Amino acid sequence: MNTPFLAAVAAIVAKDLRAELRSRELVSSMALFALLSILIFSFALELNRLARQEAIGGVLWVTVAFASIIGLNRSLAGERDQGNLDAMLLAPIARSAVFFGKLAGNFVFTLAVGLILLPLLTVLFNLNLVQPWVLVVLALGVLGFSVVGTLLATMTVQTRAREALLPIVMLPVALPVLLGAVRATTAILNGAPLEDWIAWPQILVVVNVIYLTLCYLLFDYVIED
Amino acid sequence: MADASPLIETRALTKAYDLLVVLRKLDLQVRRGEFVALLGPNGSGKSTLLRLLAGLTKPTSGAIFVGGWEIPREAAAVRAQIGMVSHKVLLYENLTALENLRFFARLYAIPPAEAEARARARLEQVGLARRADSLVRTFSRGMQQRLSIARALLHNPDVLLLDEPYTGLDQDASLTLDGLLRQAHAEGRTIVMSTHQLERAAEIASRVLILSRGGVGYDAPAAALSGLALAAEYTRVTSLAVSR
């Protein structure tokens, strides 16, 4: 008899949050990387207001994408190196509960870094990013990265060159998420009318549903030796 | 202590990684209450066999039964009966000893009040009750391995699988581990342990198996063996494998 699915997911999420609140290893390394990235962007791109409006969506999402890769690598490597992934798989829980548990943790950590970035970018680029629709797009984009990244990091963490391999396999797969998120964010910050860009968040929702379904179906195979 | 019915059974079990055949048509029966020491050189398939029995990897062909349930088809039912200890400690360093046990209790759907009582009892049993609220990263290797045993016993499994549990332990920690394993065996658990420590295997196990060339090269009750006699058999079996 399996442990109820939601109870297993909740246990894994609670464990990840507790360990992270105590050690702050993941969020601090992701946030530090993100902070340095946007500082470099802000110094390197001395742009006028119009050019900043065009570029800032890309700056935000490139930073979030690479910060999420750092977090994903460390999150799954920690499980693998101590053998904890095996310990979870030994328990009478659905394999997909491990996927959704790790996914939820990765989503929360990456979203936290994204939320830290928004006011910082607002100050550095003198453009208001703390807007409701930007937050919606941020949540959708981060969810997409977390879904794809959790599955792929589970695969790459079993290899020797895991840190180099994850971005190589993840970025092409996550391209639809990156594209949708950048386009939507840029349009929102340019003050474009809703009907001009609402298709992008809708595409993000569809892409997320497709990726979530695929990753759910594939996780059992990925986790096998 | 052991009764006649096999609790663990493999039939023509084969496991291959691409072209490398690690286990070849292995037929094995372990009776309830036995303490089996699994010996063999590196690469002889000890860890692979334990991972197969735990349902962590799938066989290439053949069948595995634990408690009458077939792996991997009925793996969920088997997992609830199995506890595993590895040379990796399978613990979270940034959680305390008690938090680790609470987490694994939730994965095994043990009700919170019962989980708390069981976790504290297991910590007491392995001599870590006073360090219940210490982070695992502050533990020595021996303490981590004792906590690992507490984790593996938390859900009262019938079967304990141990993959080189003595790795990295000093003399005192090894003796403590001996005591814990004897206690687990005395409680009626069936134990399968891989190890390179021949003398220890002859001393604490009830049966000794030497894996060689993907199969069982030697199988005898441990009571009939001294450490020296087992070492001689080990050399004979493994050198035969090399010379073939």
C-alpha cells in the first residue's frame, strides 16, 4: 500500500523548505549569482529609457534561467550525493511524488530569487517591474523552468559533468518558456495593450501543462538506473 | 530462528548494464530469520543484488520475490517490508536526527504521534537519544551510520538490506554496529549484508554466500566456518573465477 500521494509530496516539500531555511545554501547562491548578473548588465548596458524597456525583459529572464540552473543542480546533487534519492525511492510512495515534491521546492526557491530581483531591477534600470502582470508571468515562467529543470537535473545529476550538462540540455528544451516570458514581460513594461500580449501568458500556461504532463510520465523512467 | 519458507527468492535473475552482465541466472533463497553475509570481490554484483532486492533497479530478466510479492510488479508492497542501510548514510545533513526520522516516518505513512514515539525509541536503541536535536552534519561517521540504522528500522521492516555498512567505521563504531545488527537479527528480522570483512561475516551472520562470475560460488552456514576457513574458501572461489 502506497503512502497517499499528497502526503508524500507535502513531506518532501516540508523537508526541503526546512533544510533550506536552516542552511540557506540554495537561495543564497542563486540570489548572489542573480545580483552579480544584473549588476554586470546594468553597468554593461548604458541604455536610454526606450532601449532599457526593450532589454530589461531579457535581462530578467536570462538571469532567472541561469540562477534556476544553479539551484536545480545543487538541489538534486544534494539528494544524489548523500544517497537520499534512493532513500526516498525505498519508501512506499509513488515515484511521481518525488518529482512533484522536488518540483515544488525548486519552484519556491527560484520564485523567491525572482521576487528579490524585481525591486532590484526596478532601482538599477529605473523601470517599475513590480507590477501584477509581471508577477503572473514570473510565476508562470519559473514554473516552466522548474518543471523541465527538475526532470532534466534528475537525469544529469547522475553524470560526471552534471554542472555543465544541465544548461546544455535544459536551455533548448526551456526555450518556449524563455521566449514566452521575455515577450510578455517586455510588452507589459512597454505599456502595450493587454490584447497585444495576453497570448504569451496563455502560451506559457499551455506549455507548462504540456511539460508537466510529459515530465510526470517520463520521471519513472528517468529515475531508474 | 530461521523457518523453512523462503522470504526472499530469486529465479534465474539476470542483470546486465549494456554488455556487462553483473548477475547471470542467479537462483537464491533466503529463509525468514536468516542473516546472510554476501561476500565477493568488487564488481561481483553484491550491491546490484541488494538494489534489485530493494526494488531500486529492475532485473534484465528473471524474477524476484520478497514476502511472496514480486518485484518490480508489486514493488510498493515490498518496499514497506524493507529497510536499507548503505555505505552512503541516506540522511539529510541539514536536518536534526529527529527531523530526519520524522521525515522518513511521513514517507512511510506512520501517524505523527506514533512516529514521534517510534523515532525516540529508535534513537534510544542506537544510543543517540541525547543527540536527537543535533544536526546530522555534526555527527561522526559512526553516529551517522547508527542513525541510518534507526531510519531503516523505523517502519519495522521484516527485511534489512545492508550494503557495506562498515565502510569508514572505526573499531568502536564497528563493534557498536555489530551489536545493533545482532539485536535486529534477534528481533526476527531477515538480514542480507554485503561486506568485505570476512572474519566479521563468519562471526555475526548465520549463512555466508560468495558471489563470483555473476552467480553463487559458495554457500554455507556460517556456524561451520572460522574466519580463517572462510578466507581460504574466499580465496579459492575468487581465484577460480580469475583463472577461468
